[in-house]
Amino acid sequence: MTKPVHIIGGGLAGSEAAWQVACRGIPVVLHEMRPQRTTAAHKTGALAELVCSNSFRSDDAETNAIGLLHAEMRRLDSLVLRAGDANQVPAGGALAVDREGFAAAVTAALEAHPHIDVRREEIAGLPPEAWDSVIIATGPLTSPALADAVRSLTGETELAFFDAIAPIVHRESIDLSVAWFQSRYDKMGPGGTGADYINCPLDAPQYAAFVQTLVSGDKIAFHEWEASTPYFDGCLPIEVIAERGPETLRYGPMKPVGLTNPHRPDEKPYAVVQLRQDNKLGTLFNMVGFQTKLKHGEQVRIFRTIPGLQRAEFARLGGLHRNTFLNAPKLLDPILRLKAMPRLRFAGQITGCEGYVESAAVGLLAGRFAAAERLGEPITLPPPTTAHGALLAHITGGHVEIMEPGPRSFQPMNVNFGLFPPLSSVPTRGAAGERLRGTAKTAAKKRALSARALADLERWIAGAPLDVAAE
Ligand SMILES: Cc1cc2nc3c(=O)[nH]c(=O)nc-3n(C[C@H](O)[C@H](O)[C@H](O)COP(=O)(O)OP(=O)(O)OC[C@H]3O[C@@H](n4cnc5c(N)ncnc54)[C@H](O)[C@@H]3O)c2cc1C
């Protein structure tokens, strides 16, 4: 008798993981606490319930990283994508689903599977020692008893309860004829170079106008249950700091000290916005201290008034909401196991990915890894050039900690092309030999990244060695 893999949490990640394990002939016990016990966001007892929007976002596999992730998941026999496709509702280029039909299809497939035993119970502490292979996929609203138990293993500071997200900008969209690289006081810091930050200078009138726009910008309100979640005081939204007084930001995240603008060395900036490198590839930069409750459209409008960011492209926008997630790059090994207790593997949003589809994709990988382990087969990681591999690399090691270690430094993220290794050669000409510029050039680059991803995924599935030169 093969011992079962225990999966805790039947949301997007846990449901996908259960499917992947069971389809390899291995028994699964799926423990889901609903409907007996629920969360502040779930409304039903269905597995894979969508708690908010009914969209899996763009289905464009050529020029959109989430669409590429869809395509890869279909290729990897994802239950979530199969049920999504079967319950699609019209939504232009997006894959949107009938939420009840979708959750019912996932629930029916799992309950009918001969290798899956669905148990409706909360796991209110560390899983029993007899469970030698466990996937914890309890999501951003993990029940408090289990969150406490996990925190006892990881340490107080390594499990966040609030997601205080600052916007992340694609480096290539930052104007370095205005902004410049420098760390405050040229400090090297652990693992730093002395020039790890990108600095955007504001003069006094620009600063005053910026503060005014922040204060009057359109904001999203807190849910009642978010407002009462602990750890909120430590991560004030930027617009709340601005409301405390016109000069407060200059003494906080926008302080101009220890910096000299090489473009105008004789002029001291009145205030400075700093961006810190966010991934090892150096393609993404994080606006330091800029967590915000401004609406997304407002963030783009307001942050593009900052000198140097006038054409900024955002890999993700800021936010602040209840979200339980691990400091995964530090705590998890490359196959998603807790280093301190490798019988426990994590999947879904609790690992620091963001979004329904990303959570399911990490569940898919966790399921495949657990199944291979149980069968004694070698585990090969998806290539980092694929959407699955890029996401996994972000969670298990792609993020860099420079000056602000800890879970606040690692922020959950949707899949985006900034997480992919750059192409060795970027297309410069179109099909007719014309020189590509602007959006046409960006689209051609995305197409090339997607084509490389799908080709590498096929090689991974076939177990063939990767030919990195074949881009
Ligand atoms: C309020 C809110 C709105 C969101 N809106 C969106 C959105 O619109 N679009 C989007 O793409 N993403 C959204 N997200 C983010 C994220 O994509 C979803 O939360 C997604 O469902 C995460 O998948 P998951 O499998 O990790 O967790 P979940 O889907 O939440 O699944 C976790 C499951 O674990 C169960 N559980 C928890 N603790 C225990 C326990 N101790 N024992 C047994 N079972 C347990 C829960 O009941 C739940 O079924 C939202 C998140 C939140 C909190």
C-alpha cells in the first residue's frame, strides 16, 4: 500500500495539487475545513472557491505572462484550467469563469477521483508526525491555529499577516537621464555594492505638488476584518504618512539625505524616491516605503509624476491587505519543502505568489514534486525560462534581500515577464524586415520570451536536457 500524501486546504492550490498527485496513482487525503469552519472571505463549502473576481486574467499566451501560464498549465493537465475552460463566460481576451460552475466542476472531479479522500476538517496544529508527506495550501486566510503552529517552526518574523506591497517597476522603463544609482551614504550593506538603489529627485515645488496629489488621490477602503488584523501599524500607507503633515514624507521614505545627484551635483534634491532592486536578474525595482491603498489607476497617474518615472511600467502596483505568507526564499528549498521540516511542503498564496492562477500553478508543481518523491523518481525543476520556473524561482530564491531583510522585503507577486531571464538576443526587426520600435518592439520581445518558454516546457516534459543557446 502506498502511503497517502496529505494536502491541507482545498482552495486553488490544494485542489490542483491533489489532482496532480492522484493522477499519478498515489492516494491523497485532502483536508478542507469548510463548510464546518470558514474564512472571512469564503462563502461556500465548494473546493476551489473564487473569493473575489471571477477572472483568471488575460488568456493571451503570446504577449502576456499570465496567458502563458495558462498555456503551460493546460499542457501539464491542470484541473483548474480544465474546469475554467469548461465554465468560461465571455470576457474579451480574458479567461473569466462562471464561479459556481467552476468550483462545482473542481469539487466533482476531486470527489469522484478513486485515489482522493476529501475530509471536511480543520487541521488546527502541526500535522501528525505519521504524515510523512504533507502539502500545506491553506492560503492567505490560513486558520489562526495552523498559522500559529507554522510560526512556531519558522520564527515570529518569518510569517507575515499583512501584505504591505509597494509598487514594483520594470527597470528598463526608468529614465536614468534623470534618476541615478546610489545607496544612501554609498553604504555597501550586506551583499550590496554601494549603488544598489535608483534615486528619483524632486525639487520643492515638485514635492509639494506630489504630496497634494497623494492626499487627494482616490483610495480603497479597508474591509472591517482587515482593519482589525494585527501588524498593521508597522506598515502605514504612503498617503496616510502624507496626511500627517506636508513635510512628514521628507523625514520618512522620501528623505533626501546621503545622496548626490550626478546629473546636477550642485543642486541638493528636496526629496528623493528610492527604488531597490527586487530580483536577482536586476530587471525589477521596488519603490521603497511606498505601500499604498490608492486605487490602481491613481497609482499609475500619480507615480508617473515622479521625475524619472514619467514612463514607468509597473510589474505590480501597491496594496495593503490581509495575507498570510512565508518568507519563502529563506524558508523553502527549491522543491517547496520547509527546510526546517522537509516532510512539510507549501503551495499557493502562502508561498508568496499572488493570484488564483499563480496559486494553482504552484499547487501543480508541489503536487508533481510530492508525487515524484513518493514514487522515488528524480525531481527536475521547470526551467526558469518557463512561467512555472520563473514563478518558482521568485518564491524559492529569485528575490534579493539587500538593506531590509525579513518578510517585508519579500513581497508576493503575480507572474510577469520581469521574472524571466532576459533573452540572449532581442528581436529588432519585424516579419517584413522593418525596424521595430516602441510597443511593436516590446510585443516582439514578449513573443520571443513566450516562444522560448513553451519550447523549454516541452523539453522539460520530455525529460530532455535544456539547450539554453537555442533561443
Ligand atoms: C479577499 C481576497 C480577495 C482576493 N481576490 C482575488 C482576485 O480577485 N483575483 C485573484 O487572482 N486573486 C485574488 N486573491 C488572491 C488569491 O489568489 C486567492 O486568495 C487564492 O484563492 C489563493 O489560493 P490558495 O489555494 O493559496 O488559497 P485559498 O484558495 O484561499 O484556499 C485555501 C483553503 O484552505 C482552507 N483552510 C485554511 N486553513 C485551514 C486549515 N487549518 N485546515 C483545513 N483547511 C484550511 C480554506 O478554507 C481554503 O479553502 C484574493 C485574496 C483575498 C484574501
